[in-house]
Amino acid sequence: MSSYHNIMEDVVEEQYNAIKDRLDACSCEQCHSDIVALALNNLPPRYISTISGLTFSKVASAKVQFQADVQAALIRAAQIVKQSPRH
């Protein structure tokens, strides 16, 4: 791990894997990457630089509103990608 990391990438990837079947979108690698990238662009970054920062961020990411925001961003991104897939 570098000296800093945006844990939002991990959270969005985990949520994508949890809800991808409900997104009704193509799950090829290109569409997967496009959906995750679009969602990340519409969510605030959460950078950490220490292990204690990782622990704090994991606790924050468990909150219901945080999870709902991530899922909403993924759903919006999937709708955009479905309209104009690049594969």
C-alpha cells in the first residue's frame, strides 16, 4: 500500500459486487470499470494514510446513509452505461 489510499475505491467495488445482479446492466469488464469509475466520480474521496485511518473509515463506511449513497451512485452510473455501453 502506498502512503495514502482512497478507500472509496474499495467500498464502491464491494458494493458493486453485492448489487451487480440487481443493476440489470452488462457485467463485462469494460462496463464494470465504467460503472465503478462513474460512481467514484460522483462520490467524495476518502483518503487514508494510516492503519488507524483505515479502521475509522471502515466504521464510517458501515453507516446506513453512507451505503445508500454508494448504491445510489452505482445505480445512476449503471443507467448511464446501459444507455451508451462502450463494448
